[in-house]
Amino acid sequence: MPTPNKTETSIINLLKTAKVKDKYLSGEEMSETLAVTRSAVWKHVSSLREAGYNITARPNKGYSLSEPLPFNAFEVSSKLKTSKIANNLLYFKELDSTNTKALQLAKEGATEGTTLIAETQSGGKGRLGKDWHSPPGVNIYTSIILRPKIAPQKAQSLTLMAAIAVAKTIEEFSPIKPSVKWPNDILVEGKKIAGILTEMSSETEQINHIALGIGINVNMKDQDFPNDICKTATSLAVLKGEKIDRAEVARALYSNVEKWYKVFLDTDLSSIIDTWLNYFTSKGKKICVSGTPPTEGICMGIDSDGALLIKNDDGTTKRVLSGEITSIY
Amino acid sequence: MPTPNKTETSIINLLKTAKVKDKYLSGEEMSETLAVTRSAVWKHVSSLREAGYNITARPNKGYSLSEPLPFNAFEVSSKLKTSKIANNLLYFKELDSTNTKALQLAKEGATEGTTLIAETQSGGKGRLGKDWHSPPGVNIYTSIILRPKIAPQKAQSLTLMAAIAVAKTIEEFSPIKPSVKWPNDILVEGKKIAGILTEMSSETEQINHIALGIGINVNMKDQDFPNDICKTATSLAVLKGEKIDRAEVARALYSNVEKWYKVFLDTDLSSIIDTWLNYFTSKGKKICVSGTPPTEGICMGIDSDGALLIKNDDGTTKRVLSGEITSIY
């Protein structure tokens, strides 16, 4: 659903105001207010219907708008309360990957906070080269361009920040508290509901730009998940038993990212680590992390670089920078 | 000077063989050996002259090739003994920046070891957004694509590896031993002779690809340096008092990178650190490193992540990941 143009956003705003008052709006009124012909009004209403707006026309009464509203940049932006994140919000019907596009735009100079949403991704990416299932109409696939003045060694802690922001967002809509799986998957009842992929362009000492990619399963139904992930994935709608407004989830997400990114930039990392650990349920448990060879031991938490700390049988603690927790005993 | 085509490389090889025997080569002989017309030979010889080869023609004797040979991919490749680094060598008359082009080619799938050389750079880059002065005809500006399966946290140690390879290369041509300035400038007698810029595309856990950019001042003369760096920069030719064959320096560089990259991949980092410290003259000295605020103290060396270790007056040791050593007391 493409983003409405200027006259169309005016029409939507007029219809929304009328809706609040439970009124119909005549084509004549709109044509006068917007200083366009009635036939132009009719054409714009047609485009808006094509763009997913439910606009009904009653003879002698006029037009009215009914829910649900479509998911597009205008709807997400209209009630957004952030000042930096998603201040420039770009909506795409389809992208290969929101992160790939974000990295390209960042390279071309897109400012910090520029945010991309795709209705669907043809090559959605997860961590470590995995796919991210990205069907249209149901979920959120978004990437945020960040330009923190930090060394790449600190990027893992930025991912922890993002995991907090996503977990807080899930918490606003889910009846059950989410947990984080190191380093950055968000689970509810052990099933994946959201994922984060942080990609960057950097020198060894300094990050040029980051694409913070976030995927949230919002309105996927159990039967919509592909076979290989149906037992390990869930969505907000599955948990809540009802359809969720994606624009509302996106707005909550951007607010949470803005809040926690500020914490990340302005304070030492202890509050990020502490908050992240609040959602981390593997601490103190025996775990196994993939790798060559895999690492097994008691999980002691994470350090300030976001590395997983695993205590071996011999009492030494190993820092793990990359991998997948494959078993929790 | 563009890279010669297939027939042209055959002509160069024939002329080089003749040169070794101190012989001239007639147009007729070449035309027979290469199975092309004599007028085709003449055309190719003209192109080769335009490409910088000194080919003289004597009536009744034929053609002969004399030194110096031009600097191009064919000349660098022809005596190259590496198996991975520069196995695919791309020569450009002018690039914005060899690193920028290398990152682009890597993104499009260029294999590990693919190497770029530019005769000149219009936007040559140094560390932390600084410029790298890149006039044509005198120096080496090269970028090597690497794809190590390491976390971005380890990229700084890759830069140390590169600093060793560059220092070893300088050592082969300079009468005076070079030193490294943390993190990765190469100096001789306190003047900069080479620099390294490592840029990468990565996830937080895994590097996708690296552009290892190296600039070496080979034949710059004192008067060629711009005013702002003439007192702080030098070149191999200045040190040796004679013109140096750039192709020979490039080959030495690629051999050294191949050797030390293998050490980097196959062993723990201790031999990299130890070798790097051999060239590091600030250890044990009081230094100041730029930053907000700057860090001052006794330099204790570097750790396995390539971070500079500085001991404060209170006895604590601080790890510095980024910055510039501004003073050595």
C-alpha cells in the first residue's frame, strides 16, 4: 500500500475528524475545503481505497472511513511521538531486505534515525546468513539507520539495547512477558516472536553507519508459519487471540528504540546490561553454544561488550562473541 | 597505464626474452610467432608505447624494450609468487578510493584475495575520515579484499597483521628500520611512509568482508609532498636516494600480506602481537592519545584485541580502542 500524497492525506484527515464525530462527509464539502473539483475528490478517494482505506459512500450522505486502517508510512507517522527515530520514515511495498536498502541509503548520506519499512521482503535476512520469513500483510520488517560515534567493538552492546527496545515493545502487546535469547532473539514462551540483525559499515576503530534491522511477527497465524519454524515461532496475534494494529506496534517500537538508544549513548552500559539481564532467563543454567568446537558450561551472564560468559567445569570463564545457544539444560 | 591485452602481453614477453639475450626482435619474427600481420604488430607496439613501455625500433634490426617498465597489473602479476593475495589483480588509472571500490566489488561477490591498484585516487582516504594524498606516477595505492571468519571485535588485530606486512615490506627497501605508530601508521625516522585503512561490512558477530587499504610512498620526492605533510612524511626513494620499482614493492607487499595473513588465521595472536611490538617504539614511554578527554600515561603495549594499554598515575591501566598518539615524552 503506497503512501498517500498530500491531497489524499488531507482527505484522510478530514474523514478521520468526521469519524470521531460519527459524521459523513459530502464530496461537496471536501471539494470546497480542499479547493479541488468533486471529480478530483472522487479520483483521490478511489486511490485511497486502492491503498487499503475502507471508504464507503452513501447516497445523499457522503463518505465515511472505517477501520482497520492500512499500514503505511502516513499511518505510522501520524501519531508518532519520537524526535529522531523514524523522523524520516520510508515505506516500501517490497524490498530485497530492509537492512540492505538501509545500508545503501546510509552510504549515500541518509541521516541518523532514517527508518525503512517494507510490506514484504524477498530476501529477508536473519543473523549469520539465515533467512527471515517475510510474508506481506501481517508483520513488521523495519530498519533504522544509526550513526553512533563508537568503535565496532561496542556494536554488540548496541544490539543488546535494541533487544531491550524490542522486548519492551512486545511487552506492551503480549499478555505474557517476553524473554531474550542471547544475543538478540526475542521469545515468548520459548517461541521466537522477533529478531534483530545489526549490520554496519566501519573502520576498525570507528563505525560509519549501522542498519538496525528488526522483524516482529505481529498478525501471523499459527497456520501461516512455514513447516520448519511453526513449532518455534509465534506472533502477537497468536498470543493475544486478536488482530493487532501494526502501525501501533511500529510506533511503540520506534519510541522504545529512541528511549533506549538515548540511554545507550548517554550513560555507561550498566543499565543496558542490567535491563537486558531482566529478560534473560538462561543465567545460572547449563547451556551449550554452537561453534567449532561448541562451548558448554554454566551461563554466568554477559560482559560489557555483550559477550556471553560461560563457566567451564575447570572453573575458568570463557567469553563467547558469536554463536547460537543450542541447548539449555 | 592500462593493462596490456593478450597479444600485447605476448609481445612484451617476447621483447623481455630478447632483452635478456641482448637481442633485437624483428617485426617479421613477431608477426610469425604471434600469427598476426606485421601491421598488427606495429599497432600493438604503438599501444604498448602509449601504455608506458619504452620500445625502440631500429631499422634493419627490429624492436627492443628498455627499462623502466611501467607500473600495471601485468607487470606486478608477472613475477608474483602469491597464491591468494592479488591472484585477481585489478588495475585502475584513477579511483575515488581503492577501498570504496573494493568494498563495492566485495559486496558484489569478489573473492578473497582480489586486489585493486589505482594509479591515483581522487578521494584517497586515511584513518578516521582523513585524506590520503594520492598523486599519480609515484606511489602505491592498493586494497585487498579479505573474508576472514572472525567477529568484528577481532578486526583491529587484523590491522596489526597488516602493519607487520607493510613494515616488513618497507624493511626490504629502506636502509633504515621502520617503526609502527599505533594503531597502524608505518614510519621511518619518525616520518610517515605508509598507512593502512581497514574498512569492513559486518554483522555484530561476524565480518562479511574487509577492504584492507594500503598506501605506500614509493617515489615521492621531498618537494612533492604538500606543505602540511612535507615535514612529517617520507618515501622509499627519499630514503634510498634513488627511484624504486613500484611493481617490485607491490609484489613484496602482497607476499608479506599473504604470509602474515596465514599466521593471523592459523595461530593464536601472540606471534602477531610479538612481531608488531618489535616495530613499536613507544612501549614504556609516557604518551598522550587523542580523545574526549585525551588519555595520558605510560604506554604498556597492546592487548590481544589490538587496544593500546595506558597506565595512569593511579596505577590503573586503561584500554584505548581508538585515537591518535599525539605526544611521546
